[in-house]
Amino acid sequence: MELFLLCLKIFFARIADVSLGTIKTVYSVRGKTLKSGILAFIEIFIWFLVAREALNTDYDSIWIVIAYAGGYTAGNIIGTYIASKFVNTLMSVEVTTTKASLKNINLIRDEGFGVSVVNTSSSYNDTDHNILFITLNSRNLDHLKDVIYKIDPNAFMVVNESKIVQNGFVK
């Protein structure tokens, strides 16, 4: 029973420290050094305690290794999920469409998105297109995609993460 409890403790501690490490990395890449530093301290504090306990136990069991590796794996999955849902990111979206009428542009704006429109033409098939430039918070991306694809199911969309945005309107 003690071995089982030790494995559970290791497993869940690894989930905690690896999840924090994943979120820390996202903050670090985005230049949020204070948040990243705080999470790094907590991550390594937990890691040290669990690694010390896993290595200094009297038990010689493969289950300890499995719990350690399983917690690491689960921590990566959970940390990535948490980061994608709760760490806000600025996104730049470019939409190429043939259906950028004033009515459709206003539909997008009525949903709260700022839109800039550039007229273009294609030498490939000799048609006129519009490119819509929209900057938004990542949590609103699925909503924007729904709006765009209702207007034009064949719209070509490119989404990029933006590091710095100045002026303009961001939903």
C-alpha cells in the first residue's frame, strides 16, 4: 500500500511541476518574464521534492519509474491544454475571400472584430479577391472562424501569433 501511495504522490506531483513548466515556457516565449520566473521557481521546487523522494525510497520498483514518466507525460498534455485555454495570445488573421462585400465586412464588425480590407487580384485565375486583416485575442479565434466560414466557406485563412500590436482595435 505504501508503494502505491508513493507512486500516486510522484505521479500527481509530476503532473503539477510539468504542467507549470509548460505554462512557464509559453510565458517565457511571449516575453512575460516575471510570470515565467515565478512559475519556474514553483516548478523546480516541486520537481526537487518529488525527484528526491523517488530516488531516496527504499523501494526498488519499476512502478516508481512508471509513475514518474506517466506524470511527466500527463503533465505535458495537461499543461499544453491549460496554456491554450488560459494564456491569452494576440493573433493576426489574414482572410482571402471573394465575398468581402460591405454587408459581410459589417457582419464581422458587428461581431466585435476590427477589420482592414485590401483589394487584390489573382494572376492565377484572373479574379478579384480581398484580404481581410484582423487582430484578436486567441480566445476569440474559434468565434471569428465561425463568422468567416458562414460568410465564405471557401475562405483562405492564415493565422499567426503576434508579439506586439500597437493602435487599432483588438477583440
